Amino acid sequence: MNCISQLDAPNQSTSSISKLLLFRFLQITPSGNTGLTFSWKALKRASSYVVQLTSSNGIIWRDTVISTDTSRVVYTNETPVSEEIGYLFTVEVKDYSLENYKLNNDEEVAKYIQTGIEKINQAELPGEFQATVGDRFQELLNCRNEVIDIARSLIERDNEAEILRFTLYYLEQGGAIESLAEASSYHEVLEYVLELANTIAASNIILGRYFSIAKKAASLSEERFSKAVSLALFPQSPQQIKASYPSYCPAWYKSSPAQCCSSRECRNYPPCLN
């Protein structure tokens, strides 16, 4: 059944939904490092971002970062991070509003996609892992198109929902796809495919929260959260390629990782191990 056909008109305001840019599960090496650098694709005209690092014990770091052309932040908190614990890193854009915009970037994005496929095929990766990255990139492109189609359909029904226009605007930019096309090493190829996965994960989180405030849409909300977590757990190395992860754990985004990790479905996956 079509997602949109299941959705009644929202019965609450969507203005409180955070404009999430990145939703990333990660494991960190080396253990105890407090000088870690996180980076993400800058959003045009953004003035600042809110970054947050969460472990299974709760939020361990939250900060506001002024926007630059290449947005990055260094974690210098006194709390050391552990190699044995999984983390959730999120980036939200702060005080960002859209005026009338028309973005016609399809041709450019198509060129980035073609070049990105070539960069993946040329990357010096183990054969099995390279094929997996290529397949995942195609899956990500399908997921991106799916979210864009859903957002466009919802905007027709709820033109006042700025969060939907924001999601559409952010995805229609080249973003991580453009960065992938410019990658100069296999490390950058993996980095930008991972960033694309986590950008689309963030978009699914936004849709999940949008659906959650609509009548009779609990299943749609659950579906988008499940999709988001699956994308955000994209393996970061060949060693992680065979790891087994659950497909759904919305408690992480709801700032209740303890609840998530105590559940039968989630307790044995990396962000919950400690």
C-alpha cells in the first residue's frame, strides 16, 4: 500500500521537528582519544549546527558549531571515548528557514552519480567489499529517490510543513554525491558513501517524526525509523561487512539509548556493547 494513502492530515504542528542533517552510528578507534574530528557536508546558507555524541549511557557531548564551507568539529571533551562502545553522532542545522526556492540540479546530480560509480569501481578495495559498496550506493540512490518522492507528495497535501520542504531541498542538492564524484582516494570513497547513507538516514528520521504526529500513522513512523537505522549502520570497513544488526531501534533518536539497549532486538548490536 502506498505510504501517502495511509496518512491522514496531521493533527499537530510539525514546526518542532529538528532539521537533522546527519544520523550516524559509529565505533571509534583508538580507545580513549579525546581529539576526534567529525566532518559533514556544509548546508548552503546555514549559520550554525548542533552536534551531539551519544553512547549507551546517554548524551556525552553536545555543542553548537559555527558553519564554514567545510563543516567540522573536534571532540575535546574530558570524557574519553572507548573503542569497545558504539556511538551515535548527529548534526542538526540551527535556525534555518527556507524562502522561496527553485532547485533544478538533476542533470548535475546525474553527472555526479555516474562519476561516483566510476570512483567506486576504481577504488582499491577488497573485491567483495568493493562490490558491496557499489551495491549499497545503488540502494542509497533508490532510497534517496524514495524520500524525495514521499516529500513531494506530502508537500502537496501539507504545504505549510517547512520541515518537508527543508528535507526536499537538502536531498536535491548534490551533497555527499558531489563529494564522492570528487574523491581522490579509496578512503574518501568510503567516507562519502557513508555520509550519503547517514544523510538519507537523517531524512528518514525526519519523515518518521512527521508521520508520528499524523493520525493512524504509527506503522509509517516505525517503517521510516527502521529504514534510518539500517542505513546508519552502513559498515565502515571490510571487517564490519558481515556484522549482524537489528533493523529497528527508534529509542536512540528519542534520547533513550538505555531503553533501546535493554530490548531483546537491540541489546547485542555494537552501539549497545560496553
